[in-house]
Amino acid sequence: MEISIPKESVYYYECSAGRFRLVYFIPPDELRRLNNQGLLSGQALTDLPDGVDLGCTGPDFVEFEELYGYRPPLPPEALQRTFFAILSSTRRWKAFRGSGDIPAADLEKQVERVERELVDRRLAPLPVEPLTDRPTPKQRRKRTKHREIRQTRIEKTLRGLAIEGVDPKKTLHQQQFSQITTGAGKPADVVFSELHQRRKR
């Protein structure tokens, strides 16, 4: 049973009660394009013939770059902050449970504005502390508390942003994002639902 996959880059999300996981999907054609431009190792085409699901985390981006020589241009933390701003702009977002796709272009076009808003409010992410730094336990506690307060302020700011194209009266599933072009086959959620039904019989 063939599963259809997006022909363009998308962000796949899984949400539960305000928490989420974000994955960047790069389809095979995009991998080939990156390889043709000399931005991606040819080994990726061999290892990832169906495209790649890349977790939007620093370690996942670093590992992918180490393996295949390519790092997506936008920082994973900025992508996560932008998705949170989108999610928290939707109706009953804290109660929302579900998964789906957002076209990469739809999410990425919001990143600059979201990040600029944080910079304007002096909430730009703090730099990573050097490994050679050896703070005392008291200094560590103070830094942790400072980061927690800052993170709370960042989340409050993101929740207050009005995101262009997002209707606050609709849930995330009801938003009108750009149409995603997919290949032949059945949508993944339909295939998994059918498999689940067969197991129950």
C-alpha cells in the first residue's frame, strides 16, 4: 500500500495540550536539488530515498550537517518559536490534540517577524554559555532562575502576537494554509487508520 508524501518541504507537527513536536520534512526532489547545487552530500540521496524527517532541534540539525554537509538555513529554535506563535494564535490551542502539516513557506515567512518582535522587546535568545565557564552552585541557580523568567516572558510575548493569515476563531486544523502537493498513494493518516482497523478485527 503506497503512502503519498508531500512533494514540497513541510513542517509536521504533533500537539497535545499546548505542547508540541515539530519535524521538518525534506522531500526527495528537494534533496536532489540541494545535491545538484553542491549543498548536500550525494550520500543523502542513497541513505534517504524517500526524503528525510528532521527533528527541529539543535542536535538533530547538527547531526544532519555532520552526516550530509547541509544545515537548513533557519535555526530550529526560531522555527519552534514561530510555530508556537502560530499555535497559540488559534482557538482553544491549549486543549488542541492532533497532528498535521504546514507548508514550509507558510511557517518560514513568519520567522523574521516573530524574531524581530523578540529583539525589539529585548528578549532575543541568550548566547550559549562557554564550556570553560565553571559557575558556582549559587551562580548556576541564579542563571537557571534568570533563564526561566526570560523564557516565561518570551512565551507570553509569542502568545500575544497576531500572526498574519491565522484566524484566532479557528483551531489549528481549521486554518487555511497553502495547499500541499502530494505524490501518488493514500494519505498517511488514512493508511494508518486502515491498518489500525484491521488489527482490531
